[in-house]
Amino acid sequence: MSEHEGHRHGHGRQQGHQHGRTPGHQHGHGHQHGHGHGQGHDPQDADFSVLTEMLDLDAEVLHEHLDELTGWIDELSGGTAEKPGGRGLRVLDLGSGTGAGTFALLQRFPGADVTAVDASPAMAARLEEKAAALGVAGRVRTVVADLDTEALPAGPFDLVWASASLHHMADPGSVLAQVREVLRPGGLMVAVELEGLPRFLPDDLGIGRPGLESRVHAAQAEGRAAAGMHMTEDWGARLREAGLDVVAERVVAIDLAAPLPAAAGRYVLASLTRVRSALGDVLDAGDLATLDALTDADGPHGVPRRDDLTVRTERSVWVAVRG
Ligand SMILES: C[S@@+](CC[C@H](N)C(=O)[O-])C[C@H]1O[C@@H](n2cnc3c(N)ncnc32)[C@H](O)[C@@H]1O
């Protein structure tokens, strides 16, 4: 569920329209991804590996919360999530990334299968590798589709999950309208979005000018607004506009303080590395030098040596039903 700098790669934004969308490319298991569309992530690219590491670590750091969340969804579905007759839950994961939600849902619902959609062929490939390593490849189907221009896979689905992905879409309202169409009546839509950016650093780091993180967040917010991201949407209202009934809403707060678990330390390091690379042209030389010192894992000020870091983040979750 992590957030990354969302600059679009390789293609411009197009406003989504219901008409003229084409279905995404579906994959069985372990197929090659050679599409010229999508987000153009190159698996050899250092940025891509930091990003995927961040998404993986995010899933690890948030494991308990994700588990609690899927348990809550199970309860909300009134225990009907696993259907009689041996047929399992049909799940659609939108903007699935490396599969944080996909794998949490497969674990929660042992009879379920997941269709994982992402614009990035490299993300889809990574998710397939992980599915194979976890022994669940037979329960996962990846679809490479840019939901700005391509249609959702045909339903019906019992559960649609979109975590930290709706705000990336050019026209989330149009995607949600399609979600309503592919959900079966009574099916659930779960939207998870970030409440602000995660906080890792104390105001005074003992190096550089105090207030680095506030300046980083301001620059990130500006970059996101310029990239057309939907960071301040009222997602409950968007779900209702799409004809879905919002039945529950909650905020999940994560507040880890020192000493951070090992995965959380790696998460902070990966996040700051990503920030350093994304904001190289925006921050002043002093702030960049501080970020260099923090992200120098072997240096005296590097993240692994610090005992003043936190992981503070909030996610809002909406659960809606197709009536
Ligand atoms: C912040 S990541 C979240 C990944 C995952 N859901 C999680 O919770 O870890 C957002 C994902 O949405 C995907 N994405 C962004 N825009 C998209 C679009 N227009 N169509 C499909 N996927 C998109 C990105 O490639 C990325 O994998």
C-alpha cells in the first residue's frame, strides 16, 4: 500500500471514457510481458527496484494491519465471501503493484482467486514471480492494462480491491463506474487511500536544516498535483456517485517508533532513496546533502544507525456494496 512518486512514465494521461476502451492484456502464469504500453517500468532500472522493494516492504511492515483489514472485510461480507458449492471468491485487484493486497486476500480467503490488474508489465511480472514462489500461481491471473484508456476485465467479481491506486487514475470516477458494472449484485468494493504522506523523520535530525520532511512533503504534494493525481478526493462521495452504497469506513493508523523492526528500517531507507531520486531537481543543495547522508546506509548518519526514526502513516478505507 505504499506510496511512490507518481510521475507517469512513458505515456501521457488521457481522460478515460467508457466508450472506446479496449480490454487489457491477460496473462496466464509466467508469460512474457512485451507490451509497449503501461507505465514502462524497466525491471533493470534502479528506480524500479527501489519502488518494488518499497511496495514489498510496505506490505511486510503493514502485514498486521492488512490482516486486520481483510478480517474486517470478511465480517462485513457476513461470512458469505466464501461461497457454497466449492466456488471461491472472485477478486479483482486494481493497480495491484507487487501484490500486497492480492496476497493478503488470497491468504484470508483460501478458496479465492485474484485477477490482478496493473498498467506496468514489470509490476505484473514481479507479482507473478511472487505468486509462484508462494505456491499460489494457479489462483492468480495478471492483466496488464492502463485503466486510463483500457477497460476492466469482464466480471462478475465478488470483491474489488483498490489500494493506493485510485488516486493515480486520470478519471477515477469512470473506473469506479466500471467497477459497479463488473461487481455482482451484493459484491463489495474496497478502496484504500493514504491520508497524507508517511512521516519518518524528527524535525531536527542533528544534521542539516531542521524541517526537512515538511519541505519534502510540500515538494511531493506539488509534484503530485502537477502530475494530475487525485490526492484530496472524497472517495466516499466518488463511490456513491458511481452508484455504490458505502456501508463502512475506517482509518487505519500505523505508528511505529524506535527501535524500528528491521523491515521498517529498510522501508524508511527505500522511501528516502526514492524521495532523493525524485526530488533531485527540486530541493536545495543543503537538503539533498542531508538526504544523501540519511540514505548512505554505511555512513555515520545513515538510516540503519539512527534511533530517532518513526513510521507514521494513516490509510482510509471505504467499503461499498453494489445494491
Ligand atoms: C502505489 S502503487 C500501489 C500498489 C498496491 N495496490 C499496493 O497497495 O501496494 C500504485 C499502482 O497502481 C498502478 N497504476 C497507476 N496508474 C494506473 C493505471 N492508470 N492503470 C493501471 N494501474 C495503474 C501502478 O503501476 C502501481 O503499481
